[in-house]
Amino acid sequence: MHRAWPAPYQERLGGWVLRHADGVTKRANSVLPWAEPEDPPRAVEAAEKFYAERGLPCVFSMGPRAMPGLDGLLAGRGYRLVDETAYMVAAMTDETAPAVHAVKILDHPSEAWLATWWAVDGRFGQDGLTAAERILRGVPASYAAIEEDGTPVAVGRGVLQGGTLGIYCMATLPGARRRGLGRGVLRALLAHGRARAAEDAYLTVLASNVAATAMYAQEGFTMAGAYHYRVR
């Protein structure tokens, strides 16, 4: 996920990675604490200074590789736990069921694709779209869309990383929901990835999004783990 959603600016702090993308998305504006520094409290202070200098809150991405004890250390410093997220995986050994709707897949995000995704997922205002697009274009990816009257109503992004396909940016406009369009986008991305030798796939979903979790499970994804963020 770190490589598939790359922050334009990254700085090393020992074994940690400080990521910065103008404040757009927590993943691209958070500490990736993969190693254990000699002095953890001092490393946390250095991270806090890094983000304060950029006018941003200090955020830590707390996944399974986070150093032991860091979560408690951050909680003791007043960091809130937010965005509990599950990650799910699927082996791509069987043929994907075909998408019922026609799905267009491009190798770049069109303005219409971006507008639809941002209409659903744009929590950082219209000004944040430029930074978000810079993140998307940071690695080669595939952009899927189901269109109605020439306008995308459901979209998704696939990033092929070796034999693994990452699924991102799954979004359906509110007026087009409950019609299986998101499922169609997912199936098209999986089929596209399989055609390019993907052997497995992963995606993330907020723990609170029960409907999406159920749909992904129906499409062959199983729970593999979880992570969350600490924010101050």
C-alpha cells in the first residue's frame, strides 16, 4: 500500500518513513513506523516537528509492522485512534465472474473519472484534487469506470505490483448505488489484473463499512488483518 499510494515527498527517520502530500489522505501524510529507533520518544518528537513545520497534524499508520509498544506510547501522548481499517486478500486461481455492466478501463485517470471519485471520496475539498491526482499518477495503474450517458457513475483503480493486484478508489455515486455497479468495477479490475499475470489481490475497507465488506467477501476476498491511525 505504501508503494501503490506513493506520497510525493518522503523523508527517512531511522527506519521510519515520514510521508507528505499536502495533507491529502492519511496514508500519504503519515509516519510509517517499520523499525524501532534507539530513542522512540525522541523519534516521535522529531516526527511531530516534521508535520508541524508543514502545518499538518502528526499521524502514525499503525499496521502489523509497527514497532512494539508504539501504539501505547502514542496513546499516552494524547493521540486518538481513528479509521480502523481491515485489509482483505483473494487468490486469483479461478476465473472472475463477468461484470454485468460494460466497464471501460484506461491506463490514466480521466478528468471525468477523477470527478466521480472525488465526488464520493473527496474529503479534502476541491483544492485537494490536484494533490490526490499526483498521488494516483505516482505509479502505473488501471482506471475502471462504468458510464451512463458518458459520465462515470462507478469507478475503481487497480495497481499491479509484481504478481499482486491492489484495488483502490472504489466509489459509486449515491444515485447509482444498490445496482451492483461497484461489483462490476471490481470484477473488471480483477479480470484485467489476471490477464496481466496477477496471482492474488488485496484491498482495504473501513471496519465500519459492513456493506462493502460483505460484497468483497462474496467476490472471494477474506480478512487478512487490520490497521488503524493515531492522530494528534
